[in-house]
Amino acid sequence: MSTAVEIYTRPGCGYCSAAKSLLSRKKAEFTEFDIAKDPSWRQEMYDRAGSGATFPQIWIGETHVGGCDELYGLDREGKLDGMLASVKAIS
């Protein structure tokens, strides 16, 4: 069973590191799809997020959050904790 939070990343991506750092600080378990480990994950990400999507791309449950800026935006708005709690309760 996969975790309810999924993040597509690439090596050397500062935004990827920042997003993973925030999720870790929130004690959120996440599944990371690092395209260096499996290049087919890039196409999978594009299929899910749309071509032209940048790294990282993040899903919380069925919700496509977007990238790092959107993740931090949810946190600033006070919405991230609730989203993480709701998927944790389901899993």
C-alpha cells in the first residue's frame, strides 16, 4: 500500500528538497518518485499533472497540489495540516 502523499522529484532540485523538508517537518509520510531511479516516472508525472509540469509535483490523496510554491502556500493559508490529517486518517 502506498502512502497518501506522493511527490515526483529530480536530483539537484532545490524546490524538491524544500517540499520534502516541509513534509518531513509536518511528520507526513510520503512516497517519493525520483526520476533518477526510474526515468519512466517522468512520463507518469506528465500523464498525471499535464505536460510541461515542473519538479516537484505533489499529490495529497487524490488532490494534485502542484509544486513546492503551492505546498508552502497551503501551509501559509493553514490548510496543509488539515489535508495531511485527512489522508492520514484514511490510510
